[in-house]
Amino acid sequence: MSSHIFHRFVGNPLFQGLSVDDFEHIAERVPFDFHTVAPGHTIVHADDPCEGLICTLSGTVCKEEVSDLRHYSFREFITTNTVIQPERLFGLRPRYSASFLAETEVQYFSVPKREVRDVLFTLTPFHLNYLNLICTTQQLQDSRVWRSLPDSLEGRFLHFLYSRSSRPAGRKELIIDMVALAGELTATRLRVSQMLNDLNDRGLIELRRRHILIPSLETLLQKN
Amino acid sequence: MSSHIFHRFVGNPLFQGLSVDDFEHIAERVPFDFHTVAPGHTIVHADDPCEGLICTLSGTVCKEEVSDLRHYSFREFITTNTVIQPERLFGLRPRYSASFLAETEVQYFSVPKREVRDVLFTLTPFHLNYLNLICTTQQLQDSRVWRSLPDSLEGRFLHFLYSRSSRPAGRKELIIDMVALAGELTATRLRVSQMLNDLNDRGLIELRRRHILIPSLETLLQKN
């Protein structure tokens, strides 16, 4: 394995702590599948079966999740190297819950589930990285359920965005009409519209037709 | 290992699919610690470090979780053999997020983290059971975030209970004052009180001072 590839693997959260010997061991046994996806193309569709691990090596990925009644969709833009829903590899519903698209050109590799189980899990650092990753995701998600609902409408809107974010930072996009958002925030359409226009005037969000763009969720959360 | 103990292990979700040979292998290497807890006593406190797996063998366990601002607490009663928060064994925050108390006399055993990792994980059925268990928990919890908020106040109250339940069935108890509940449901105190009294009159909940008892969450969810 060339040192160039080696360094890119090391940047991935699942491969941290592996030695050069571990990489030699992996390279002999695991059929890594490398891909390059053009901007706008899909990496996985929501509901596709999760049959292996997909790890990105470069580019910006857009994660899009749709609410169960299809009232709205929520997009997150992931600019760091990431593993796509590793918690979907096992369990009762081993299918992706969101679609992942290439926002810029994206390079990624995939490892079939069998090799994850039979080869990668035998390497202690990889196995612990995987367990730590899925347990951390679960812990962060669980903690959000127990946050009290804020009194103010602006606070409730931020709570709505925060609860649906994998990471409470970065660029997000909410595609929703005003009536549906008013329903989700239990407020009138007029009050929701005033609250959004105020955030727009303060430069914290950008309003477009049916689209609410949040350039930086961390800035929006800090300003509240 | 006596056949009596063996059968009780088999009833635990993590030990399903293990052979008699596997149990012999485990019995030689793992220092199982058996406990009996009297009614009303604590098994683990919220925020205790999770240093191993705790598996119940008999009795009813009460799981109590408190909201971050301590506005309310929510209790679930677990009558089947269970593993206490296995997703807290790894990750960024390896501490229990809830307290677990013995409602009746509870028997349980614990396995230290080291033996889980070094002995139990080497047995494929155990390892897959563990991965399936934590991934399923994560998948169910994630899916709840994307359910649309119902229009009716009664629907929103059920959504509140459902989102906080590990299992959308069984006996639950919500300890909250009316002002805090009105805030969580974004409704007036009067409307919340009317809605609860209506559910009480229909025999679906029992109202006590600051306590809302739900004898069967599945019945309540079906009647809505």
C-alpha cells in the first residue's frame, strides 16, 4: 500500500491507531473498492440496504433526510472525511435512513460487511473505533431528547434544527413550507414568518422559496 | 455450569445462539458477579460510570430519566430480562444516562468491560447480538426524530411520551407539574389539564398530584 493511500486512511476515524503492519494485513485480505462521484450524483439512496462501510476520502457530502410524512426534508453538508451511517450495518433495520449525495466531487472507498466482520474487527483499534463511533452517535442523539423545549419561538426553531442534526455545526438546509413549519413549531404561520424574517435580517439564515439556508448552525446557536 | 443457570442465560438477548461449548468456554474465563437487589434499591445511578454489562435475570426494573433542566422525570417499568444500557460501555460518554431501580426483587449478573471485550466478543453469536442490540436501539431512536408533530394536543402528548420511551409499550410514569408540561407541549395550562382529565376519564391514564401514570402505553397509543 503506497504511503499516500496510507495517510488518507489514517485520516478516517475508523482507521486511527492502526499500525503499518495492520495496514499490510488489511491490504492483503480486504477488497477495497475505490470510487469517484461527480457533483450532484448519489452515493447512497435512503432505504438502500447497508451492505458495507462507506468511508469518504475527499469532497463535500450532502446528507438528506425526509420526514416520515414527507412534510419536509433536511440537508446537512459534511466537509470532513466521514463514515456513512456505520450504525446501519447491523440491527433490525440495516438500511440507510438518509440519502447521501456528492456536493463537490467525492472520493470514497467501501468495504463489504463480510470483510468488516471477518478481517477489520479482528484488529483491536478498528474494532474499538467502530464501537466508540456508534455508541457516541447514540449517546449524543439520546441526550437531545431530554433537552427541555425552549419557551421562545426562535428557541423552538433552533431546537428543531439541533434535534435533527448529526453534528450541531456547519451548513444546513431545511426545505419546508410555512404551514408545515408552523405545525412543527405549534405556532401561527404569521409568527413563524416574522421570526424567520428577523433571523434573515440579522444575517443568520437566508430565506428562499420553501428553503431555509443556515450557513453556520454553530453561529445561529451561539446568537440565541 | 448448571443447566438451571444455563437456561437463564439463554433468555438474555445477548446470549442467544451460544452453544453449550461456548458456555463452558465462558464459565472458565469470565468472573460473573451475581446480585440480588431488594425492592426500592438502586442497581445503577444516572451518571455512574459504565464499567461492564449488567444483565437482569428476574424481577421488574424501573428506569428513571430526568430532563436536563430537571423539569420532569420519566419512569419506565421493564418486566423482561434486559441488558442495562449496553451502548454506554463505549463512546464519548461511558456513563449511564438513567437510574435503574429494583421495583420488585431483581436478580442480575454483571460482566466487567475487560471480559466483555477479551472473552465474550470472541464468540461470534455474542458479538453479533451486541452489535445488533445497540444498532437497533440507535435506529429506533433515530426514526422517532423524523415523525411529524401531530396537530392535536392529545397527539402531541402521546408524541412526547413515545419519544422518551425505550419501548413504546408497558407501564410508564411521568412526574411533572402542569406548568412545565404546558411548556413542553406549547399549550396553555388549562388546555393541558382538560386533555389529561379527558384521558383520565377514559381510563387511559391515572392522574395523581404531579404524577401521570400510564398503565399501558400501547393501549394509549392505539386509542388515539
